[in-house]
Amino acid sequence: MEFKDAFGLFNYWIVIVLMMTGLYIVVSRGNLVKKIVGLNIFQTSVFLLYISMGKVTGGTAPILTGKPEVFSNPLPHVLILTAIVVGIATTALGLALVVRIKNAYNSIEEDEIQKLDLAAENEVDEPGARP
Amino acid sequence: MESVINMALLVFLAGTAFAILRRTTLFSVVMLSGVFSLVSAALLVHLDAVDVAFTEAAVGAGVSTVLMLSTLALTARHEAPGTRSRAIPLIVVFLTGLALVYGTLDMPRFGDPSAPVHQHVAPRYISATAHEIGMPNIVTAVLASYRGFDTLGEVTVIFTAGIAVLLLLAGTIREPTTATKITAMEHHLVLRVVTKVLIGPILLFALYVQFHGDYGPGGGFQAGVIFAAAFIIYALVFGLETAGNALPGRAVRILLALGVLIYSGTGVVSFFFNKNFLDYSVLGATAQAGQHIGIILVEFGVGMTVAAVMVSTFYAFAGQNPPIGDEEW
């Protein structure tokens, strides 16, 4: 592979690095707020993937000025623009769930929540325990 | 030079992501994620996606940071040290990353004008927008007219998410009484004066972005977020009750549904003229004029729903907040 080739793929590689960082945060960290931040990083990496693909060398923003120009692809822009706002709406939903989990368990650490769940199950299973 | 800026911003993004991974103080994690959004907005401008950058800057660095901070105030400030093994996630992530890098080797190179993505419908949008829609911003034309049906779906998703947040948090919102009044930042004189001066221009700018979206970067999505940001900053500095007097939660919930109604209603009008759903060409004297009217109406609906979802979400989060003492900031 030539050097110029690698140069043309640099954007995609950084996108993959970001995507994997986001995934790693979601999988390896137990804190629910941090998981949501990780999801946001993952999400932004997908945005950058789409927008990078839409870029044309020497192109400009797809707004007609009357002069003949080369435009970058407007379609990914449309898809990602709406996705960003949908993203914040779903992030808000996730955060609302975190707040409710905090109210119910008094913790936002996954490990502690699982422990509490297990303890509650065992209590019910014990003979003589209230149904 | 161009590619140097591109690479520098990308490396900076990766660095910020690693910093987010390493930090355990949630406050700095949230702040870094705001930085991450702002840098990615700069990168998006560089990649010619001005409309997208606009949205990312307003959403990522503004509203989402505020929502996350409200969550922190209600939950925890620090991440507990992890007990689980991190070797397996690391291996999985590394292997997945390698597989994806291998996949990119077949991709068209960055900026290649002959890439398949530029051969499908995009050339038609670029060449036909001028005479079919008659507005300079191709992104707005595609968003509101060519792919208006998609956008209606997205607005409905935002609407649904907003409703879900309200349902989840509604039961626990404290009723605002004088006893529980959040004292806000009464003694931060500079903050209060600057906010008062800023809110007018912010609202004006939101309206400009809303109605100038046909000609320059902007549109309902960006305007909605900026509009909401003005109310959020007002509520942050002057207290939730004061903001509630200016824009009651009830009114926001009505606007929330009204926006979607305006959007789909505009689509239904074309039925009466024997046209397809969301075909605006019948709304005006000429097809182009009809497109203009249709797009302005639809964008207005989008802006209304987006602003209402953001404001009502913020009200729902802030309504739960225990008053935050000054020493904690």
C-alpha cells in the first residue's frame, strides 16, 4: 500500500478509533452516566464517518451561489443533521432513566445495582419469606 | 494545508476521547464531552457540512452538557473504581477495530469524486434543486422537500423521546412553591446582567436561523435548539419559576405536539389537490412558490417541536434538582 493510500483512509481510521473508544467505555465502565458519554462518542464517530464519505476534494458547502462550483454531497449532511437532534433526544431519555434508577436503587453503578437485584431475589426465594 | 487541519482536528478528537475514558470525575467527563462536540463541530465545518456543524455546536456543546450536568446534580459526582476485569473488553474492542480497519482498505479514498456515494441520487439533488425547489441551500431542500417523509419520521422520534422523558420524570417533579423556590444565582450580578443582555440577541438569532435556513446554513432543527438554549440559560440564572412564568410548562407541552401537527398537516393538505403526501407544489401559485411555502411551514413545525422537547426536558430535569449550594460549584 502506498503512502498516499494510507493518507486517504486516515479519516476512517480515526473514526474507528473513536468508535472503539466509545464501545470500550460502554462495555468496561459500570457508571451509567459514563456509559451514556461513551455512547455519545460512538454516535459522533458514526456522524464523522458519513460526513467524511460525503466530502469531495476541492468541493464546498452545498449552498448554491450562482457560480458553477463543485459541491460536497448534501445527502449525508441531511441524514446526520437530523440524527444529531434525535441523538440528544434519546440521550435525554437515557439520562431520565438514570435519574429514575438513582431514585430506585440509590446508586448509578451497574455492579451495585446488580447486587441489590440479586439480594432482592434471594430474599423472595427464602422459605417463609413474604411473597 | 487543508489535510493538515483535518488531521490535527481528528487527532485532537481522539485525544479528547481518551481523556474521557481515563477521567473518573464525572464533572470533567461531561465538560470534556462538550469539548469533544465543539471540536467535532469544527471538523464538520472543515468537511463542508456547515448545517451539521451548526447543529452539533448547538446540541453537543450546549444543551447536552446542561442536561448531563443536571443529571450529575441528581445522581453522583464520581465514578466508583471498577471491580470487573478489563482485559476481555479490551481484546474484543481491539479485534473489532482491526476487522473494521481491514474493511476500510476497500473503501474509496477520502475526497474521491468518483466514489459510489456521489453517483446515486446526490447529483440529481444538486442539479435539480435550483429549478425544482428554487432555494440556494441544497441541504434544506433535500431535508424538507425531497426527503420530507424521512424528516417527518425523525421529528416524530424526537417527539416520542420527549414524551417518554416527561412520562419518566413527571411523577417526581417537585411542585414549585415559594418554600422550595430555587434561589438561582441571585447574587451573581455579572452573570445576571450579561444573561439579560444576551437573551434578546439569542432569540433573534434563533428566528434568523429558522427563517434564513432556505438561503444559508440553518433551519428548524438548529433554530429549535438555539431557541431552547435561550430559555435554558434564563432558567439557569433566574430560576425555574421565573422561566416558568415566561414560558409555562403547559404551553411547552402543547407546542410539543403542535409542531408535529403542523408538519403532518402540511403534508395532508396536498391530498386535497390530488397530490402525494408532502408534495408542496400545490400550495402556491407556481410549483416553486408552493415548495417555498411548504418548506417554511414544515421547518416551522420542526423548530417548534425541537424547541419544545428541549425546554420541557430541561424543565423536567431541573424540576427535580435539589438546590445546589454555591460551595459545590
